[in-house]
Amino acid sequence: MTVGSELGEVTVADTVRWLHEEGLVRLAAVADQALRNFCAFTVDVRTGRVAAHPETSGEEGAEVTTLAADDLPHPVGSAQRLVIVGVTVAEEVLVVDLAATLALAINADRPALAARSWVLQLMLNPEVTVTTNSAEVATADSPRLRQSFIPGSGATVVNIDDDRPPLTAITFNPADDGPDHLDLEPDGTGEMYLGSRFWRLRHVLCVADEPWAELARQLDESPEEDA
């Protein structure tokens, strides 16, 4: 990703586009090559600097590693369970590795709006399968994104599996918050907590009802590529 070129300043949209084109795969490669696990990455929209945030397990955080976007590994492999959560108040795009947590909560009036954004991104990786008991998240007749009864769960849950166990369980408005959770406000702002790490978000990526219904309609009309 090139920043500050004569073509103009890089925008949040440019950064998100780069992440989905190759950046998420390159960030996943950083985690694969490191001797530690990263729970999240932030990409500075203005400078392109990438910060890799190690897992903390609720304790004091380890030192953050910084890299230039151009120095990331080549985009080989998949994005695994990396998803873009939103934009921080420091104008950084926050990417979370959902494989770094077994239990993550979304607290909101309608948690499904944020979960839809994550699921939509995960569906770009053919290795991922999502099972949920939420009618607001599932789409009809999709073997990789399906609604199902989840035994032992009295809550609304989204389970994410990419054949790299264990799976990630995302719970909507659980009775008790663990250390990993997203708090989404009605105005679209939020706060992301992963262990002892915390980011204040000026914008959380969400998918509203109308575009989600249109996406579901398109999925129903398109044959599965892997079928």
C-alpha cells in the first residue's frame, strides 16, 4: 500500500480495499511466521504503518510490533479468520483475528448488524463455514452460512470454523462478559476489548437490513462455486 502519493491522500476506503485485496492475507502470514500469536492488527490510514498486537489473556500486554505495509510477507494463503472491525479514533483500521479467542461477545441493541459484517468478510475465504441460530445472520440455502439449532446454547451464537480447531463462538449480549468483547453504540461508534487491550472506534463496520437482504437474495440466486 502506497501512502501520501501525488495521486492524493489514502482514505479509509482505500485501506479497506487494500486489506480485502491482499492485506488480510499478508497480515495472516505475519502471524504464521511469528513466534507469538497476535490478536489484532491496526493499519494507520495516513502512513500505512501496521501494528501487530500480541495476545494478552487479560494480563498486561506484550510489546506491540510495528511494520511498514510494504514490508509485510507476500500474499500467499488465506486471510484465515481475520476481519475488519472498524476505524479507531486514531484513524487506524482495526483488524481482529477471531481465531485468537474462543469466546467473543457483541453487546449492542442489534449485535447482528456487526456480526453480518464479519460473516460477509469471512465468506470471502472458502475455508470458512459459519453456523448460527440467528435468523438475522444466516442466509437461506447456503451450506457455508447456515442457520441451525446449537445444543446447549440459550443465547444467540455465531460459530466460525475453518478446519483449524478450536472454533470461535461469538455470542450476542451474553449475561456475563468475558475479556473479549465489542460494545457497539446506536450511533455506530464502539469499543473493542481483547484481553487487556482496548480500542475506541469512531466507526464500527455494520450491514443494515436492506443491503443484507439484497446480498442474501444474490447468494440464493448464485450456485455455490465449491458445490
